[in-house]
Amino acid sequence: MVKKLVLISTMLISAYLIGSCGQTSAKCPSDAQVKEKVKDFIPQDFTVESVTNLKDIAGLCEVVVKVGAQPIVFYMDKEGKYLLAGNLISIGDKKNLTRERQQEFMKVSQDILKELEKHVNLRFGEGQKYIYKITDPDCPFCKRSQPIIEEWAKKNNAEVRYILFPLPIHPEAFPKSVAMICGKGKVEELYGDLSKDFISKNQCEEGKRAVEENLKFMEKLGISGTPTFIGMNGKIHSGVPTEEDLNALIK
């Protein structure tokens, strides 16, 4: 969630609910109205993907916007006076309706998939099915996910295409990523202890440019964490996946 998109206080929510009585027939704000009203809360470029009535909550509209590939779900009153950010929970079945809606929009276009292909640095497995793994060589969760990924790829005759995305919280990740490209490292070496000699000898300009381009493209997509997986169908999964999560990326 974009940091500047703040949660409205309980008092403000209560005031809205009281003030909305008798106005439930009004339409939700248009895409253009939403964009104008929330632009100060979302500093990045964004697109309005959906504005719909919440059928079970009179007078409240659900809004979905995207910053790059990342969906943000929040709520507005029909006059566009108030904005509510946070998780909407269905008490009866304990479903997180906000998270479910985000998952529906966690998807990139075919054009983005074509662009992703230009950033692939390593490959594991082979087959007609494939996923992209956006990874940092020093990310513990990326390392933890690796055996899951390898087993799944072998079982499903799928290829895993790695895009190196060193995070600033891991100061050695950038030179390691460059070394993996310049030294033609293998996936088996990616999360291991690369020798200082190997890293220092493999800092070619081509590798540095490739990693820099990866960083720029991930920023454009709004991706800021690893591991992030993008499927051949465009769906996105963040974090250590289950087999079911991976299967959903190739359906």
C-alpha cells in the first residue's frame, strides 16, 4: 500500500456513515474524479482500474487503482468527500474482501510479459510452461523458495526464468548479481557463498547495465520486494509460494 494513502479515523468513518443516509442512489465517482481526488495521496503515476458500488454497504464505493503492476484497493463515498483505506473484513465468513480484490488485479499484460523476457538473466528447467522469478541473491525468502520452485518445475516440465533484482537492504547483492551475469553463473550458485575473487573478477559493464535496467523496470512495475513471481498468464504472486500458488501462474 502506498504510504501516503492513510487510514481514515473511526470518528471520520462514523461521520461518513451518518452523513450518507438518504444518498444511496447516487452514482460512484467517475474514473476522472477519482484520479483528481486521490492524486495527492498517491505520488506515483497510477491508473484507475475499477470503481464499483459495494452491494452490501450502501453508499460506499470500492476503488481499484494500479501503480505499475501493483493494485491498491480503497473505498470512497459516492460524493468523493471521504477516502477509507484498509482491509474490509466479512465478519460472517472471516474473508478479507480487500485482499481478495487485490489478488484479482494482481496481473500484468502480455506487453509487460514480452518486456520481462528482455530482463531474464538465468534459467532453470525447460518446457512450454514458464514463470518468472524476480529475486535477490541475498534474500533469505528467495533462498527458502528455491527447493519448492525446483521441485515444482521438474514435476510440471516448466521453466523458471530469473530476473536479478538486488534490494538496497542487501549491500552485496548488486555486485553478486553483476558477477552472476558476467561470470555466467548457474542457478545452483545463485544463493550460495560466491567467493570474493569470483565477484571482483566479474564486474563487467554489460552486467552492471543489465542489473540497472532490471532495477528501473521493477520500479516502473511497482515491484519492491523479493521473491516476486509472475506467471505466463500474467498473474503475480509475492512471497514464498506453495505448489498451488505456482500452479495458478500457468493456468
